[in-house]
Amino acid sequence: MRKLIAVWLLILCIGTALTGAASCEEPAVDLDLSVLSGTVVYAQIYNMMCDPGSYLGKVIRMAGYYNYFDDTEHGIVYHACIVPDATACCAQGIEFIWAGEHRWPEDYPEAGTGVTVTGRLEIYEEGGRQYLHLVDSEVNWETGEQT
């Protein structure tokens, strides 16, 4: 019996230590889409777009592919994490604003690179329309680049 209690205490101590270490390195994530299947993520992002109220201000992590849109007419480059559905016929994505100072295009990954983005969901207005984006985002991609 003592041996069983000692093993449980050891497991509890290790779990507590690992949890503490992880919380020091990463922001608290309210919704982690990076661990879900493509179809579920696609549906979740669609739901966020249709009914953003309950998601605003939440820290969201998602994994997908980096892409951008260079609006040369207005001098704005939009960056996004794109997630295809299971059959890769359709895709949903969320724009992100990378935290810190980063130069376009030197500091960004190539379009199509797998990325994981973690940021706080906010809504903004542009041209009379409302859009969602992740702000204060951390961006990680397959080459190991991080911020």
C-alpha cells in the first residue's frame, strides 16, 4: 500500500512540476484548435465568424498554413492562418497580427508553410465591414522560427 501511495505522489509531483513549467513558457490558451481535426477546426472557425461574441477576448491557438494578401492599393499586407477541411476542398482562416517588430516579407515564412498561431481574438472595422483577427500573436512555423 505504501508503495502505491509513493507512486501516486511521485506522479502528482511530476505532473505539477510539468504544469508549472509549461505555464511559464506559453500564454494561457482559452481555445486550442491546434489539437482538433481539420473538419472540426473548419466548423469551429466558421462558428466564430458567424457568432464571434462568445469568443472575443479569448486566447486562441490554431494550426494551419500561412498565407497573405498584399493590398497594394491601400498599402496593407494581411497575414492569415488558413485551415482546410478534411477533403481540402474548402478552407477557413483567421487573420493575425504578429506581436513585436517584424518586417514584411523578410521575417515571415513562405506562403503555404505550416504555422501555429496563438493570439487574442478581436474584431475591427475597415471600409464599413467588421473582421476578426488574432492580435498580440505568437507565430511558430515548421522551420522552428518563434516569437
